[in-house]
Amino acid sequence: MGLFERFLSVWVASAIVIGVIVGLLFPEFIQLLASVEFAHVNLFVAILIWVMIFPMMVQVDFSSIKKIADNPKGLMLTLVINWLIKPFTMAALGWLFFRVVFAPWVPVETASEYIAGMILLGVAPCTAMVFVWSQMTKGDPAYTLVQVSVNDVVMIFAFAPLTALLLGVSDVVIPWQTLIISVGLYVLLPLIAGVLTRLYLQNRQGEQAVNAFLNRFKPWSVIGLLATVVLLFGFQATTILANPLAIVLIAIPLLIQTYSIFAITYMIAKTMKLPHNVAAPASMIGTSNFFELAVAVAISLFGLHSGAALATVVGVLVEVPVMLSLVWFVNRTRHWF
């Protein structure tokens, strides 16, 4: 790897700082960018995520997808972790920390909103970002695509009832438009564009043209990641700095949840004797969150300045550095598989 890739964690930390500084120094400009949205989906974030994952979609070879039927265990592991374990452990940790451990410092109403934000993160498994983590760990791109696609289909049917169940109310209004548009923008449309681009290149000059294209455009994936981080933290700069203690309190159970779910998934994958290029993205999907959707739904349900919205933003704050540490760990333990 080159200097840029080797010190990616440094650039991500810098992007977080730059985003906060820009948000504080140029609030009108950031507010203008934040206002360009449809159904609570920010269009600038959507464009940057496109830049981030489009090269990975071009990398997907659909002819290899049929091989997944020969090894369905990785897909089953992803589904079990994402829908039968992760949402409930997130809700349990939220209740434990904000109803018991942190109860003396957090008012009951605020605690409920923090728990709600954590639940929204737990019920939304990762989609777009997982392609970045998969690429960084040399995951099988076709298998990663199927894992993400199946999770998206399940999410359309399971997100609303699980959210209502875990929030403990029956009248939660799920913004379906936000959910469907997010899945379409972050997964479906980039996939279609990637497939068409790959077919065009293959028909013109064969696989060599595809490889040349990928070598030229892969750096844009990291640029898209860093720009997305700058933008998200610019949007929430004031909120983050106004509640430093709350951010620390929210981050603690989120960190425990993230590392615990990863450890469970990674060890199960090893026990199941999954190949590393399947185990790595499976663990990443189960560990990370669809934070773009969680933030949008939290704002829709509870308001921009609610505790729930803050909790989902802290999810972004925690996720990128933590996932980079897990990428490092996964790459260092490839010989386990």
C-alpha cells in the first residue's frame, strides 16, 4: 500500500476535525448543503457515497454469484447476526447503561431518546459503507453484494416492526419513503451503473479494460469516504460540541456493542470454516450500521436536536475509526482462516 492507504486512519481523523471546524466557521454554508435533501436523504451525501462505492460495484462479477449457492453459510451468518442478535443486544445495552449505569447523570426522558437512537442504529445493518470495508479486507465483492442485497430486502420488511417492538410503542410512523430512497440511492442505482460500466468495458477491450478502470478509479473510494465524513461532521458540528459529556456516555455502549458483535461474528465464521474473503465482509456487515438511514429516521421521528438524533450522530463518530481498527485486525488475522 502507498502512503495514503497506510495512514488512512490519520486522514479519517483529520476529516472529522476538518468537518467540525468547517461546520463552526461556515454555518450558513453547511446549513445550505444540509437543506438539499429529499425525504430526509441528503443529496450531497448520496453523491459522495456514490463516488465511494461505484468502483466496487464495477468490480462485481455477476458470473461468480452462482458460486454462492455452494457456500450459503456466510449469508446465513449475516442474517442471524443482523436480525436475531444485533438489534436486541443494542437495545439491551442501551437500557443497561442509560437506565442503570448512567441513570444519575441522564434525565429519564433524555435517556429514552438516547436508547431510541441506539435502537435505530441496531436495526439498520450496514449497506453502502460495507463495500469499503470489504474492499479493504480483500473480501469477495460478489458475495458482499449478495449479503448486502439480501439484508436490504429483509430491512424493507423487518425495519418497521422491529423498530416498533424495541421502542416499546405501536404507533411509530416509519418514513418508508426515506427507507426505500436510501436503499435505492446507496445500493440499487450504483449497482446498476457498475454493472453497465463493466459490461461496456468488457465488450470493448475485455477484462484488461476493467482492471485498468478499477486501478484508475479505486482511489476515489477513499476520497468519497473522507468527503462523506467531512460533510456529516460539518452538519452536526454544533450539536457535537454542545454535548461533550453526552457524546462520551453514548459512545461507551456503542463501542462495547461494536466490538462484541464483531468478536461473536468473526469467531462463529472461523468455527464454521468460512473462507476469509467471506468471513471478513460478513463480520463487517454485522458490526457496522446503516448510519445514513438511522440519522434520517431519528430526525424524522424525534427531531433534529433530539437525543435520538444525537445518538445516531455519535454512531457515525464511533463507527469510522472503530471499523478501521477492525479492518486492521481482520487483515492481521487472515492466516486464522
